[in-house]
Amino acid sequence: MVNQLAEGKRKRRKKTSPTDEDLAQMDADAFMASFADGSMSEGDMDEPKSKELEEDVPEATDGANVKKKKKKKNLKAGQENKSEQPPENPKDTKKKSKKLEKVKEAEQPVAKETDDGEHVKEGLSRLQETDSDFFKFLQENDPELLNFSGDDDDSGSEGSSGEENEEAEEAGGQGEEQEEEGAEDQAQEEDEEDTGVSASIPVTPALLEKWEVRLQKNSLPSWRQLVKAFQAAVATARGDDGEGLKYTIIDPDLVNKVIVMCLESSGSVLKEVLGENPTASPRWAKVKLSLKAYLTSLTDLLGLLTSDDVLCAVMRHCKTMLPYYAAFSRLIKKYVKGHIAVWGSKSDISRVVAFTCLQALGKKIPSFLGDLLKKLYVEYTKCSKAMNAKSRDNIVLMRNCLVELFKINPSITYTTGFLYIRQLAVTVRSVVVSKKEIESVYNWQFINCLHVWVSVLSDCDVCLQPLIFPLIQVMLKVLDLHTSPCYYPLHLHMMRMMLHLSSCTDKHIPLVHPLLTCLNFCATQNKAPASKPIDLTCVLKVSKGYKKTKAYQDGVFDLTFELILNYMSQLSKSIAFPEATFPLTIWLKKFNKSCNNSKYSTQIKQILEKAEGVTRDITDRRSGVSFSPKDLDEVAKWEGGLPESALTKFFNSWRKVHRTVLAASKTEEGEDEEEEDEDGEGEEDGDKGESGEEEEKEEEKDEDEPPKKKKKKAKSEDKKGKKEKKPKGKKSKQTVTEEFEDMGDHVEDIVLSD
């Protein structure tokens, strides 16, 4: 029995002999025991142990040899378990790296205290034989630990310094200038990132001179510093404190000098640094932030300037900066907004320069043209709500600028025109259907919008011709909304626009009925007292009292006579002139019979005589024609061979004479108004100073006279004084186009008058 028990114990010992797995489990058990004692931290315990190994541990703890081995291989077994199991969580990998660092820190002081590097090397070499898996893990994750030696730190530092020297030698081949620029750029970037500056630096003339010398060599760091000073200058002009800026400028002279330096040097510096294609340049990343800040401040400066010369110079500089604006979509919107504000509110010269900048943008960036046209059209509608003699030239200039931009891309013009012509048609339809107030259509804003599209379609591409018919329908419907004589000025405006569209597009528009309606108003002579005439080109409606005056009747007849003559001169180029003008000639003859004004009847007789001559001429010419009316090509060829008719010659000569007379009358009216203002001011001062004593004597003598006689004497004296004074000549003013040409720019097809 004793022998059997001994053999059973031996078998059990063989079964419980520590294998690799058992040793790992025993090390884990020892790890848990050390954690319970407080010698290990909670973070060092990574993974739970299995139940089978926990059952085998008490059997293995009976042997003293197993306990010794467990203490020696505690760390290796833990690392082996970690290497065998795949990482499940990034937190576990961090814990593993921390453990490796702890192992390094534990080994280095031991090596320093014992100074036995060979013993450590032997232990590491044995590790490959005893635990190959853990040795592979160290090779993959921390090979420096396996190459441990007492002089590793010194050799590593020498190796790293050698590599740095080699890299420095390679970088030195790029040149000393690039190294200096790179160092300056790096220092500049650090300055830009540093936002904790306690006090800003004041800009001095010496600092500006230093920058100016460096900018002659196109120095990029100096330009960056100048941009920061430019931001401070714009903040000073705006009235801000300039908080958060690197520089401050107090002197106005320095503000102007900084602005001038930026305008003069920015173009050359950016061209040399970035080239023709800025975003493709390798130095774009270095310049991007400074360039964006500069362009933002430059656009803000447009709204702060009041001088036309400085404003035009800044806008021309913005035009040269367009390739750089194109790299920032948000800055393009600010660019458009700033220039549109100038285009809609400043003087004529500033308007033209702003237009050239916007035109360059539309050609440079075609994708932004649609939004640009819409914003310009909206600004035009805001500025055209009222029309008078002073604002008429500005509205005409803005209209012609807008028409030029619509010519850039006909396809975009078609979509924009379709949208806004439809909007006008919906407005007219709402007045007709829902019977809203007619003022929503009979206003200058609506008329000026129609005038824009008439000008656009008068000289349009083939793709825009489908918009002509709906526009004509809208205009004809506007004429039918109200037929009162008070609205005849508006009717005459509409007919003038339709005749212009008809002459440019060779489209016949039936205008006989509205023309004769206005003419019949002049058949009976008004007996109302004469009054001062009104310029009907700046009026849409007159009052009921003024409607009965002779001045209003004369104005309506002059405009109607001009339109009838224009209408018949256009028809004189057609082979169907005798048939087309037959109803009109009959009505004109009836007008002559019923008209009581000899002036009107004589002018109408001139039209009838010229029309009869043209009718005889065309009838004789077409009598020998062999083609029929359906042969349109032959008809167009025959009409092209017609000479200038007598009606056309008469219309051209009459229009020239009529315009010269109107211009002379306007200048006389302006001179009279200026003289009245000057006379009123001079008489008030002179009467008080010179004839003060005489008036006192006269008052003493004529105390008993009634006040009426005194008033009559004063009026007679004023009239004599006005007659004695000679009219002063008006100073000649330079036109807008001449001033603009003197400044070195040229704009095509910009007309300041109709």
C-alpha cells in the first residue's frame, strides 16, 4: 500500500510538473497575490484568468521549486500572455506601452548602479533561448531594449547629430537667400500665430522707410508686415480702436502713406512670389493668410473713401487683384458688393470705373456672371424710382452699363431676361385681373425696367429674339390700362421705346391707334391760361388742372408729331408702304380739317406731302417687279436696294433742329434760375447796406402814403435792376467721357444720353 501511495504521488507530481501554460498561470496567480499585497497597481492587471488554471494553481504551490521559478519569470510570463492575445482595445495598447516604459526605467537605474552591462547582455541573449515569443515581441516593438549598452545614449546622440548634419548639407545646396527667406517666413508665421501681444507697435516714418527699401527687392516678409500696417490704417479710417492688431497708426499722413505703399508694391511682390497662377504656386500656403487679410481690408476701404480720385485709384488696384480674389469665393462677394455700392451712389467717374471692375469680373469668372447681373439689376431698380433732370443722366448711364454686361453671355442673359420679363408681365396681369392700384405699373421703376430690356433686345443675339414678342405684349397692355389724357406722357414714353425696338429688330409694331389718340387730344385748342411748360420727358402723369393748359397741349403735340414722323419713316423702307400708311393718312387729313390751330395743321401737311411722294415712288418702282409677295428673299433684296426716302431725310433734319432748340431753351432756363438766385442774395445785402439811409428818409416823408404804392415802387425798382444786369456766361464743364479718357481708361459703348 505504501508503494502504491508513493507511485500515486509520483504520478501526480508528473502530472503537475510545470509546463509553459502552467508557469504562465502560476505567474498570473503570483501577480494577483502581489496586487493584493499592494505592491502592484490596479492598472498593471490586464486580463482575467481561466478557471482551469485556477484549479491547478493550489496543486502547484505545494512545491518550493515552482515558487522560485514563478518569482523569476513573473514579468516574462505576463508579457508572453500579452503577446499571444491580439489587442482588443486601443486602451490596452497604451497600457502595454506604459509597462514597457516602466521596464526600461527599472532596468536603466539598475544598470547605472551595478555598472554590469555584460551581465545584462547575457540575460537578454538567454531570453531568446528561454522565451522566444517574448523575444520576438521585443524585436518588433522595442528593439532598442535588446541593443542595450552603457554608451547607447552617447552613440545615439552622435548618430542623430550626424544625420542632422547630412540633412543640413543637403539643404545648404538650395542657396543662402532661400534659407534666410525661410527663416524670416517661419518667424513671421510665429508672429501671426501669436495673439497674446500686450501692446501694439506704433508705425513710424523710419519703419516705413525700412519697409520701402526692402519692398524694392520684393521682400515677402516686409510685405506681410506692411499688410498688418494696412489693416491698422483701414481701422483708423473706419474709426475703430484697432484692438488685436499688431500696429497702430494715429497720424493721417502715415495712414495715406501706408495705403499708397500697399497699392504700389502689392502687385509686383505677389506676381514675383506667386506667379500667374496663384493657387498652383508652391508658396501659396505661406502667402494665403496675409493675402486674404489684405484683400479683405482693401474691399472694406471702398466704403470709407470720399475723394473720387483716391476711390478710382483703389478700384483700379482691385481690378488688378482679380486673379487673387478668384481664389476666395467669399471675398468675390464682398468685391461685388463694394463696387455695386459705388456704381449706384457715387459720381459719374466713380460709376464708370466701378463698372469696368465689374465687367472685368464677369469676363474673368464666367460662373459668377449670373449672380452679378441679378445684383446689378436689383441695384438699378432701386436707383431708378424717381426721374428728374438731375438724375436722368445717372439712370441712363447705369442702364447702358447694365446693357453692356448683358452682352457678355447671351445664354445667361436669356435666363435672366426671361425671369424678369415674366415678373413684369405678372405685375401687369395682377393689375388687370385683381384690379389693384394702377400705381404699381405706372411708375418710373416699372418704366425704367422695361427700358432696360428694350435696350438689351434692340441689339441682341439670335437666342434672345424669342423674348421680343412677350416684351411687346407687356408694353401694349400697359398702354391699355388707362387712357386718360393725364397719362399721355407715359404713353408717349412707351411708344418711343417700342419704335426704337421696332427699328432695331425689323419687327412691325401696330401703333397707329395710340398715336392718333394722343393727336386727337390736340385737335381742339385749350382755352386755359398759359403757364410754364413742363419737360414731359421727366413726367409720367400731370394734374387735371394742368391737362387743360396750352403748354401741356403743345408738349403733347410736339412729341406725338415726332413719333408719327418716326413711325412713317420706318415704314418708308418697306415695299408695303402705300397700304400700311393708308389708314394713317386718312386720319391725318381728318385732323387737319377739324384742327383749329394753324401751327399744328401746317406741320401735319408736311407729313402728308412727304408721305404722298414716297407712295408714288414705291408704287412706280414695284410696278415692274416680277416676284410675288410670298417670295420673301426677293422682297428683302428689293427693299435693300431702296434709296433713302424723303420722309427719312425730313425726320432726321427735324430731329436735329428740335434737339438744338430744346438744348438752348434748357440752358436759358438754367441761367435764369442761377441769376435769380444770385440777384436775390445780392439785392438783400446791397439794399441793407447802401440804400439804408435813403429808405429811412423816404419812410419819413411818405408816412401818410398807403402801403400798396410802396410795394409797386419796390417791384418796379427790382425790375429795372434786373434789366440793367447782364447775363453771366456759364462756365464750360468737362464731360464725363472726356474726364475719364484723360485718366487713361477707355470704355466702349457707354453713352450718357439717349
